[in-house]
Amino acid sequence: MKHEWRDAVATLAVLFVIALYVDYLVDGAALWIHGPRVMTLTAVGLGVTAAVFGGWTATTKWAQLISAPLGAAALVLAIGILSTGNEVALAVFIGLVVLLWAISTIRHFRLPAGRT
């Protein structure tokens, strides 16, 4: 696969989001994170990093049909969490970030060798 290093960077970013979120769930704080709004901002930053490296290198019709609404939902949730601090919405948002990463990674494995 031509873009393995890109998938690796995206995977590390998402794994860091997951690790921070799990640590946040344990005691309400993780490194610099001391609330749902900061956790959201961190997940948005790392999620965008994962999207830039792993998500936008190749597109298929199926991936566009699935990823576009999920990405829009994630954006709306992030804005909602930043305004309300809702913990349940934060959990759904983190799940969407992980799901978008999984769709992107699976798409790369399923693409023919010559497709970038």
C-alpha cells in the first residue's frame, strides 16, 4: 500500500484520542484535559489530523456516502459540546471520530493497488 505511513499517522492520532478519553473517563482529567470542552477541542484537532493524513488520500463513492454525513454529524456534535459541555454527546463524538477513522482505514485496504 502506497500510503501506509499516512494510515499510521492517522492511527496514532486516533489512538491518542482514545487513550486521552479513557483517562478522562477515569477521573475527569487527562494531561491538559479538565473538562468535556477541552476534550472535544483535543479530539477535533487530532481527528482533523487523522483526516488530513489518512482520510483524504483516496475517495470512493461508498466512502463519500458514508463519511460525509458522519463527518457533518461529528462537526455538529463538537459545536454542541463546546456550547453545552454534554458528556453523553462527547461519548458519541469520540465514537464518531473512531468510526470515521475505521472507515478510512478499511477503505485503504480495499482499494486496488494502483488507486491512490
